[in-house]
Amino acid sequence: MDRLRDFVSTFGALRVMLVIGVVALIVAAPFSDGPAYSTGWPLVRSVIAPTLFVIMAFVLPLDVTMTLIFMSDRQGPERRRLRRIAQAETVLLVAMLVAWMPLMMRLLRTLD
């Protein structure tokens, strides 16, 4: 419980929700397929999850950039905390991009 409390205090509540959302998108990536469904649970994996992937693909780099900007005028423990946040979010971004790459490549091939 203390580790969870430390994680939340290090990252902050909003970033923790962002991390949870990105991890959920990484987990959902293998279940997303090409055709779009308009009803039921398949709607989540065929429309909602890919849409949130695109949104998070812009939100995470923005948050990393803002974290690096805030880090530029900090010293000591606060600077280390912000660096840890930027590194963790960069790892999450790369993991998310790798997880969604098969679907994106398949969709881009259908455009030819």
C-alpha cells in the first residue's frame, strides 16, 4: 500500500489516471481488429480504443515535453522526480506505439 501511495504522490493523480489509461490501451491493442462495429462490446475494441490510441499518441509527448520544460528550472529531488516521470511516460509511449503498430500497419496497407 505504501508503494502505491508513493507512486501516486510521485506522479500525481492526473498522471496516474493517464498511466492507467495508457496501460489499458496497451492491453487492448491485440484485441483490436480492422473492421468497425457499431454496437456492443466490439465497438470498444474497434472504434473507441483506436481513437483513444491516437489521442494518447499526442497527449503523452505533450506531457513529456511539459515535464521537461518544468524540469529545466528545478533542482535536486524535484528535478529527479520530474526526470523519472518523463522517462516513465516515454517508455509508456514507446510501448503503446509498438503495441498498436500491427493494427496501424494493417490499416495503412488497406489504403493502397
